[in-house]
Amino acid sequence: MDSIKLNDKKAIPPLGFGVFMVPDDGTCEKAVSGALAAGYRLIDTAAAYMNEQGVGRAIRHSGIDREEVYVTSKLWIQDYGYKAAKKGIDRSLENLGLDYIDLYLIHQPYGDVAGAWKAMEEAVQEGKLRSIGVSNHTVRLLGEILPKMEILPAVDQVECNPYCQQRELRKYMARYGIRTEAWYPLGHGDKKLMTDPVLTALAEKCGKDVGQVILRWHLQEGIIPLPKATSDSHIRGNIDIFDFALSDADMAAIAALDTGKGTHDPEDPANAQRLSAFRIHD
Ligand SMILES: NC(=O)c1ccc[n+]([C@@H]2O[C@H](COP(=O)([O-])OP(=O)(O)OC[C@H]3O[C@@H](n4cnc5c(N)ncnc54)[C@H](OP(=O)(O)O)[C@@H]3O)[C@@H](O)[C@H]2O)c1
């Protein structure tokens, strides 16, 4: 698994493992332990997933060198603004039981993002965070925030899969070397996507399953996918994508599946209101 260079010159694995909605009742620790054993080296969590502790436990118990595992977490809206972000970063470090986080993201584009970003930039200087980035930022939202930043975001983690390919955003971000990370890389397991006839035919041709074809498409597009899986077969299967390649014609067939929209519009004021009301601590 060759790593990818970010715009801050730091290396990141090309594929990750996400733990959104994986409860911290032992399930998260078990899933991350399984993922590490299967060979994943990038784990994607967030303060708002309430499972940073389980991720930290799995990493500590894995016996794998800390430097070998790439940990991403995200600051929640409640902790935006300069002062609150400083505390939020320390809370993530404490929950994870780590003395640095490889990549830390602004989870949502609402509230005092600029103040939070300043705290994140300082945490980079202090060695608490290695790389910093954003999530759920559209072209318009990036256009607003980039001039206020001293360190450019290394990534923007957005909804992305063959039905929602984010072509305009990816073209815009390429100017700044901002890498796309994909959430819902498998459409959250969407049945229509997972049984799409074009993808099913490619899976048959390649001797792989549809999930593996989709993840291979992400890799060949230069997108870092963060599939989530709790079943052992999915955990193991989703990393078994380095022994085949999609041809130019295969990639063109998948390009034609783009609908230009996903399930979540970060610019919808209703989403801003709903997510801003979600609290993760007192
Ligand atoms: N930044 C953000 O705002 C944001 C938002 C959402 C998600 N995320 C990140 O993105 C990650 C992925 O998102 P997600 O978990 O919602 O969606 P996903 O990875 O697209 O889909 C996960 C679902 O697909 C199933 N699955 C996994 N591999 C499969 C395969 N090979 N074939 C068929 N089904 C398969 C899983 O089932 P099993 O569990 O049964 O194996 C699970 O139900 C999250 O965990 C999180 O880290 C970030």
C-alpha cells in the first residue's frame, strides 16, 4: 500500500477505515482491531462519533508501532471558536490516549470555523496535530474560508462515490493540492449502488465484488476512501483491492454513473441548524 503525499508533505495511507455509528461498547474496539489485523493503517473517527476511546484502545492493544498507524479525528461544531477548539483538541487527544493526532478536521462548515482553524494551526506548531483539514466544504465554502487560513487544508472529507463524484469540487481543490477523502464511499451500503448493473458487470469481469470495484475506482481517481464495515468479510474484502486494476474503459463506464448530487447538502440551512444543535458534551 503506497502512501500518498499531502500538500503539507506528510504521507497518508491511500485507504482508511471509518467508524461512524460504531458504538463504543466494545464494538468499535473490535472493529478497529479487526481492521488493523487485516492491514488497514488509517482509522477515521471523530469527537462526535463518541468512540475515540475505543479507537485508542484498539490501537494500544494492537502491538503495532504508533508511527505505523494513521489516526484521523474531527472537531465538533460545539467546540468551534479559538478557545473552545484548544480544549476540544486536548479532549480528543485524551480520549484517544495519544500524544499526537495525524490528521484533525473541521467536521462541519458552521459557526466560528476561522477561530477553530487558528487553534488547529497552533496545535500543529505544538506537535499535537500533524496535518489539518476540513470536511463537508463545498467550492463556495472553501472560497470563503481559504483566505482566512495560514495553513491550507490538507484534505476535504466529503460524500463521494460513483453516484456522487464531486467532479467540480475536486477540480477546484486540485489547484491547492487539497486531497479528497470520501465519506459514504460505498454509498452507506445503498442497495441501488451495490447492485448497480454497470458495477456488477465490472465486478464479475474483475473477479471482485461491487464494493471492491468501487473502492478501486476511488484509488484510481486519487480519492482516499474510508469504508466502514463491521462484518469480518467486508473488513477483509475492502482492503483486498491492490491486486487488480480498472481499465480506462472501466473508469469511463463508472464516470458515466455520476448523478452530480449526494444525500447531504452542506449549504442547506436546515442541515446547519440541525447539526449545530447536536451537543457532544456539557
Ligand atoms: N465527515 C463526515 O461528515 C462523515 C459523514 C459520514 C461518514 N464519514 C466517514 O466515512 C466512513 C464511511 O461512511 P459509512 O460508514 O456511513 O458508509 P460506507 O462505508 O459507504 O458504507 C458502510 C456500509 O456498507 C456496508 N459494506 C461495507 N463493505 C461492503 C461491501 N464490500 N459490500 C457490501 N456492503 C458493504 C457496511 O456493512 P457492515 O457494517 O455490515 O459490514 C455498512 O453498512 C464513516 O465510518 C466515517 O468515518 C464521515
